[in-house]
Amino acid sequence: MNTQRTMLRDPSVKYRPFPQVDLPDRQWPSRTITAPPRWLSTDLRDGNQSIIDPMDSVKKNRFFDLLVEIGIKEIEIGFPSAGATEFDFIQGLVRSGRIPDDVIVQVLTQSREDLIRTSFASLAGAKQAIVHLYNAVSPAWRDIVFRMSKDEVREIAVAGAKVLRDEAAKYPDTDWHFEYSPETFSTAELDFSIEVCEAVMQVLQPTPERPIILNLPATVEAATPNIYADQIEYFCRNLPNRESAAISLHTHNDRGTGVAAAELGMMAGADRVEGCLFGNGERTGNCCLVTVALNMYTQGVDPGLDFSDIDRVIETVEYCNELPVHQRHPYGGELVFTAFSGSHQDAIKKGFEAHRMQNDERWRVPYLPIDPADLGRSYEAVIRVNSQSGKGGFAWVLEQDQGLKLPKKMQADFSKQVQRMADELGRELNAADIWDAFRHAYYVKMEPRHFRLVDYEETKAADGTRIFSGTIEVDGVAKTVSGRGNGLISSVVGTIRESFGVDIEVSDYTEHALGTGTDARAAAYLECRKPDGGVVWGCGIDEDVATASVRAVLSAANSAVS
């Protein structure tokens, strides 16, 4: 035992558990999400201020166009008082005429008169816009940062609201909407947050027809998401004139539960969700709008956002943010619809087979909560093979890539080859690797081969038996051979035995078409036993099913003599 370590003070004594909300009759746990919220993207403001190299105007314009294309109707486009770059982009976007009539842009401002004036000036000429006012209200900010009383903090919000009202009157051609955030709401006293919001509402006089947006941010995620939901429900219950306010959520991900907090907050009565695509934002990021939206999608609720080409969305986001979307990021990550584990692959393969046979569109494929095709992803990339994979994985890859549907026992036989290759290469196997291993294992379309079919014909004898007559190359030397049997396959087996001394007995045979129509080919599979009890497999592929079966016999014969 390290005695020095045991003598160290426990670091946890520095922290205190977050207080519970007194809400014994809370209603949100029994509710479900049945409709999408209003979505607000803050990628161009909160997301932009959180990246190493903020976006230039080219990237911001490209990102804005993407947000419009996927269906975001409220977009926070910047912090105009931050500097000329922000102001010029906002004013340029407004003047460009590229803002659709059904999209409303938003800017953020602290509760200072000069900054609020700058914010309105940046939006001059907009058809409609939201000005988002905020000031921090929590005890830590009041006591440590501002050194102000509650009354003084409330007065900052009220003074800012009055400037909002007065500045809006100077621009009568714009349809103005207002948003107020009691910043640091998640760590503030609930009753004080309500008090400040009520004071702002008294100044701006919202109505049910023209509600104010009250944004309740988890500026720093400080508790489990159920506590945040309690805070939202308590706020909604106790806010005077609640019908004149749209409650908005802005969760961060410090504890890793920003998405969960937003979902529970919606269940608790919120109307709107703010966040960024793929969760970009300060520290550990904002709520991921993609995840929340597609979580709803998997529950049968249309989120009203279009991620049917998610790879293109990712391409744009990565280009603009210069940050990668993690390979394991929900829905969007490169590996989220990928199975390497053998048991996972088997379940997914069977799920797809069942899905093709069912009579409705209901999605029920194990390990895949959403159909990858709905996001523009292909099924071919779902199952990938490495040393951890089982026979279902490479069987799926061969079926998708080559159309081959290996019999179960042949899958088990080939799995040893795949496992050996994976161990030797020490990496993931791609479709070309697996096809190459299959060709070599069963002597399919490869050289050199001990036995190779050159030509043949089948005739029927007077006694009803079948006669195989043909030319077979043996180590490159052509030889004319013939044999007799009850059918084509048995006549080829007899020929191999009599002409070359290779004794195999067919114990199972299957075949299937490769594709459809006039260009369809056939694949044939043979399980054969040797005199010593060993088993060999053969596979033949040809445009003609009979020829495919002949090739399968020679494939098995090659395995028997190898």
C-alpha cells in the first residue's frame, strides 16, 4: 500500500452536493415528447466563439446556408458588439437578401446600453429579428464577479429591457422580438430568477400573441439532468403571465448530460431548444441539436429538421469549425452504425434479413436505433471485419460486395481463414481483403490452380445416367477426361476420382442466383467429405448454373489436394 497516498486529503471535501428542488408533485417524469420544439442554432455565435480560429465571413456564410437548408428557423448569427468583424458580417447578411422570410435571425448582447444600441444597428434593415439580452444572476456572480446585491443585479436586467424597448421603436420597419436570459440560471435561486424575468416582462409587456423568449441556461452543468428538469417545471409553474413567455433551454455539457437535460427540460414544459450542430461550444460544448432531433425521430416524432445527408452536414461543420466530429458521436460519427463484434454482426445481419421480408416499414434491426439509409448512409458500411469479428461479419460483406450467400457451415469453415488473415495483418479487413481470402481459400477465379475447367459437355446415356466429357487443365497441362453418374455433379465427381484419384463425396449442395435479369450469374456451393472423414468445401461462379456446379466440384477437388 502506498502510505503517502492514503495520507493525502480527499479532494472531494472541496465540493458540495447540488441542492434538490422542492417539487414533490413534479409532473415531467410521466410526460413524453410528442412534438418538436422551436430550434435555435447558436453555431455562428456560441459555437464560433469556442473554436481556436473563429470563422471568417466565407465560412460563416456557408454555415448559415447549411442551417437554412436543414430547416433551422431561428439562427443566432453573432455578437455584434464583439468587434467590427462580427458587426460587418451581420449587417452584410441582412443586406444580402439571403435570409428567407420564414427564418428569423438573432444577436446576443450584454445588458449595457452601448452594446444594445450596437446590436440594433447591426440588424438595421432586417424584416424580423430577435435581440437576446442577458446578465448573470447567480450568487457566485453576484458575490465574486459583480459584488452586487440582488436589487442591483435585477436593475441591470430592467435597465437593459428599457433600452431594448426604446431602440426597437427607432427601427419600425423591423418586426422585433425579444429574448432575455437570466445567465447562470442553473446555479441561481429559482425564485430570484423568476423575480428578474418578471421585472423584464413588466418593461417589455409581452402578450400570448407576441411572447417574450425567456432562456434558462445551464451555463455550467452543475447537477443531474433531473434537477434541471425540476428547475424548469418550477419556473414554468411559478412565472406570472406564463402564457406570454416562450421558455427556451440552453444546456451545456460539463457533466456529459447536456442532451438529456434538454430532453427532460422539454418534458418539464420548455418550448424551445438552443444548441449547436454536433455539440460545439465552450468547454465540453453545447447541447447537440443533431442528437436531440434524431432522438425524437427514433421515437416516431418528426423533428422538422433534415439530416437525410448527414455526411454532407458533417463535411460542412468540420470545414467551418476546423474540428472533427468524433467517430463515436451519436448518429453522425463514422463508426456509430458499424459493428465489429461477431455477435453484433450476426444480430444485425438477421435483422436486415427479417426487415426485407416484413410487410410494413417498421424499423426493428438490432443494434441500429435508426435506419442508416434515412441519414444517407449505406448499409455496406454497417458491418466491418477485424480480429474480433465472427462469421456473420465477413458473410455480410461477401453478400453485399459479391452477392455470395454462404451456407452456415461454409461460413464456419471460411472463418478460420479470415481470422488468420486478421491476426496477420493486425488491422480491419476491407471487402477486397475478404474477397481475396475467399478466392484463395476455395480456388475461385484465381491462378494457379491444380485443376481448372477448360470446356465440357453433358450427355444423357441410354440407361438414364449422365456422362461428363471435357477438358481439364492439371497444373497447366490440358487433359481430356470423362465420367458417368446419376447427375451432372456426380458424373464430375466420378471423373475426378477415376482420372485423378481424388476421392470426395458430396454431402450437401446449394445454389443461388447472383443478381437478376439477363445478366444474372449463379453461385454453387458444395460440402464434400474425404475418405478420412475430413470436410472440404467448393464454390463455383458462372453465368450458367450447371457450369457453376462443375466449377464447385473442381474447387472442392483443389481443396482436397492442397
